[in-house]
Amino acid sequence: MRKSDDVHVVMLPWSAFGHLIPFFNLSIALAQVGEIHVSFISTPKNIQRLPKVPPNLKHLVNLVEFPLPNLDDKSTLLPEDAEASVDLPAEKIQYLKAAYDLLQEPIKQFIADQKPDWIIVDFFQNWIVQIAKAYDIPIVHFSIFSAASRAFLVAARASGAPMPKSLTSTASEKLQFPSTLAYRSYEAAELFSSSFQEDASGESYAQRSAKVLNACRAMAIRSCKEFEGDYLVAVHKLISKPVIPVGLLPQPEASSSGGDLNGDHSWQRIFKWLNQQKPGSILFVGLGSECKPNKDQVYEIADGIELSRLPFLWILQKPGWSTSDDVDPLPTGFELRTAEKGVVHIGWAPQKEILAHPSIGGSLVQGGVGSIVETLQYGHVLVVLPFVYDQGLNARLLVEKGLGIEVERKDENGSFTGKDIAKALTYAMVSEEGKELRARAREAAAVFGDRELQNSYIASFVEYLKNKGE
């Protein structure tokens, strides 16, 4: 039962697992400190796919399910079982946005009934501003993006240059310190289309985000001063509001043996194979569930892995263009030719247990903050192949900090070849030139894996919430 002096927080994440998981991890972290009750709101299927709330925290973390409303006029465009962006091709996410907007009425009723002390909201739900105002409840915007990407985007919009031109310019002048951050031409065009133009929901991501940012009392951000303190200061100066780092929210310590993996024999075999490999020798390839490379891109990645001659473990999500079970998403003969070097697994993977294994030495990732944190938590070097949203900026941030290398791509269209992949992989993993890069990645584990340090940020955020933002 909630005590009268406990703080009740409502969490409102957007329906993408790159957002749901950080919001969930923040919810658990707040509850662990104590005196914070969390109501985490999402749809039934999304909540079923979340990790389990630890038994000792179930009285503090309430997972609230609201069914996703139907779009009567767009029923053929939004499949019945689609509740998150991972369930949809990119062009149909706009209909998920329109359906999610219809949740504002049940959420408004929940807020009216519960009268929480705070609403912690993502960038998407701009309609929460009126609801919060009606019931006099303060808002904190929780940004799951890096401080660097947030600083760059705010600075770009404030520069006065037209979009998307401002996105391709470095932001040093507005940030007031040297920075290499900028979008490539092809990235700026994609971001402008996906985030700055109105869609079937009637609003763009940028319009929604601006309204939330203008109304919030503070921005909480998944970051820490030890990693990107300069960019945290820049965000504060640019938005003229408190910017509160909540730490990097690293995953709980995982077993490097893989545990029992729910009796999954295929993963037991893979971990047995990992146990036989040299320490730090294996390349982990994992582009996440939200990244959906096309056939040519998958084939070039495969070619690059093969050309590198590195031992590898590749977790490949079943591509949308390979819908039939008997269609191999990999180039003909790839698995046969690389059988002595590596393993390809299609589908779900125990990623944190894999990254905790001592045989892993580096990762080829898409550049999402979650993947970066999970990799550097264990001191593995990063090779980044960004695809969407903030990933390009994160890649440039890692290069700027000396913690990773980015795969070279053609600026006009973003294409890359297997040779580009192999060049980056061998540089990062085994070259003499990449020795310093690997050393810095190992050193980064002292920050990314320091639970006492990361927990101190959560404790400070809890004090902010308990003191009503004063």
C-alpha cells in the first residue's frame, strides 16, 4: 500500500522498444531507491513483451494496460496485432501514431482518478500537456536519446538555417565548443521526411516533441557527465530548463555462461561454442529489432564479415523481404563457407548474456544508445553502421570520444560495400592501428559498468521528484 508521503509517477513511453525498455528500466531503478510508485502505461502486447518486474518491486511498479484503439478507416493499414513499431514496416508507423493518439481519453481518466505527483513522458504524447495542465500535474520529459543528439537537434533548429540544410552543418557555433556532429546528406533527407513532415496522425514527430519540451518542467536524459558532460551542459543552455542525467541505465549483471536460457538447446549449443573461443576474439553482430536493412545491405554485411575473416556471432532478425521460412536471408553458401569461423542465429537472442561472455571482443551495431551502453558496459570496441534517427549522430559521438569507428558510406545515398564493412571490422578488432581504440573501450567499462556511479544519478533524480522539482 502506498504511504501518504510516497511519490506517484506515471510513465508514458512511445510504442517502440527502443523507448519502452529505457522507460521500463528507469521505472525499476526509481522503485529500487524506494518511496517512488510507478504506473507504467502501455498496450497489452507491449507489456507482455517487457521483462518481468522483480518480485520485491511488484508493489511499487504497476504495469497499466490500455488496449490500442481501432482505426476504423484504416483497419487494413494497421494489422490487428501491431502495437509497436517493431511490428510494422516504416511506412505504416504513422498509423500506429494515429491509433496511439486515441489512448488520450483513457489515459486522461486514469490521471484524473489517480492524481499522480508527476508525469514522465516521451517526446510523442503532446496531448498530455493539456491533461497535465487540467489537473495541475508537472511534466518531466524523459529523453532516451543521447545528450549529444538532443543538443545537436535543438541547436540545428535554432540556427535559422532551413531544414534539412541545418542538419548537415556541424553545431559547434551554437554549442560553443568544438563538435563534429552532423548528419550526412542521405541521413538529413530521411530524418526530414520521417520526423519533420506531418503524416497520417496529422502531426510530425518534431511538432510533438517541441510541444512536450516547451511544457515540461525539466528534461531527464539517459546519460552521465562522465560520458558527455559537455553536451549535457549544452542542452541545459539551449532549452533554459533543468537537465537531469539519470545515468546510463545499464542492464543488470548477466551470466556469462548464458544460464539455463529457458531450456533453449540451440542457445546452449551456441554458448558451448563461445566457451571454446579465445578471450576477446569474437565479433558480435547485432543491429537490434528496430533496424530493418534491405536485402542488398544484408548481403554486403555478410560479405564484409566473410572478408574480415574474424570469428563472429551474428544475430539476424528475420527480414521482411524474406517472409517464407524456406527463403534464406543470407547469400548462397555464406553459412557453409563461414561454418568454421562463426555462427548465425535468426530471431531472438539473449544479448546481454552474449555481451557478458569473455570471448566477445567487439560489436557491429546500428548505434542506438541501448546497444552502445550494453557494449561499452563490458568494454568491447564498437563498429557502428547507423541507419535511422539519432544513430548517425551517436556514431559520430563515439568517434569523437575515441570509443568506436563508423563504417564508411557514400554521402549521397548511404550505400556501403562488404569491403567497407571488412575495413572497419579489422581496424577495430585486430589491427595494430586500432590498439588504442580497443584500450579506450576497455577503459570505458569503468564508467558504463559502474553501478554505484549510475545509481547515484538515479538517487539524485529521486530527490528532485520528492522535492517537487525545487
